[in-house]
Amino acid sequence: MRVDVGGKDTKEVSTIPKRGPQVFKRIGKRKFASRKRNIAGLCAFVLAGVVAMGAYAFTASNEVKARYAGAGTNTVSGYTNPQDVSYTFNSAGTEMTAVDFVLKGTQKPSDVKIALTETVPTEAGQWVDCVESGGAITEKAAENWNVTCKFAIPDAEGDELAVAAVSEGTVVIE
């Protein structure tokens, strides 16, 4: 299309935009938005890599050690009732201060507790740990263990001697 400009010169004006590098060039905010998309894509790629490495590291260090488990039964044979029981009193004769006795069993007791009460013991506080109280467990003869327990109990309250002993671990009274 030609346009007449005051009769002197004519210029050709095209209604079709010029083709070339200007057509594909992004102008203004589109350039910034494109950069945002590139950064977001890069961040997503890096995040996926970090998650993949973390998952691999977690599974690579996930070790289960070999263990043994099972159930079974065994007989529990107790110590025989105390033999050769002897009591020690204070100088006034009003309190029992110690008891010595012999337990018969195939293994040395690891822990012995006694209760010296008027009747059968009913509370955990009535029991005395023989070794912790200053007593001892020693071998008297084959399968005979001498046990000494120290305490302070009024003479009138010590009619019933109860003994608890184990060959492994500790005696727990509840």
C-alpha cells in the first residue's frame, strides 16, 4: 500500500509486521517471568536430587543387627529353709541386731533379703537386704552358704523369719 504525503514523496507502508529477531524477543515483564520460571525449574531439580540422595543415604545406613529371641522353660529349684539360725542381741537384750543362718543350694546366692516380723511380712519396707545392711554371703561347705544380716528390731517384734534368695540378679519385694 502506498501513501501520498503532500504529493511529493510516497512511502510504502506495510500492514504486516516486520519479521525477524524482533518477533521472538520478549519485552518487559515477560523477560523477568521467564527468569523466574528458569530459577523455579532449577530449584525443583536440585530439590529432587537432594531428596533422592537423602533417601539413598537413609536406606544405605539402615542395618539390623543379628539378635536371638525365643521362649523356653526351666525348673526353679529354691534354696532349702534356713538351717543353723542364730540371733545376735544388743547389750541390753532388747533388740535383735543380726541373724546368721545357712542356706542349702547348688549355687551361691547373689542376693538375699530377710524379714523378721511378728507375723508373715506384708510390706516391702519390712525386708532388709543382707549385703547392703553390712552382712555377707560366704561359702560354708559344698552347697552350703552362710548368710549374715544386720538390722535393729525390738525383741518382741521378731517372731517370724522370712527369707528370699536368688542365684542371679537381685531380690525385688513389691
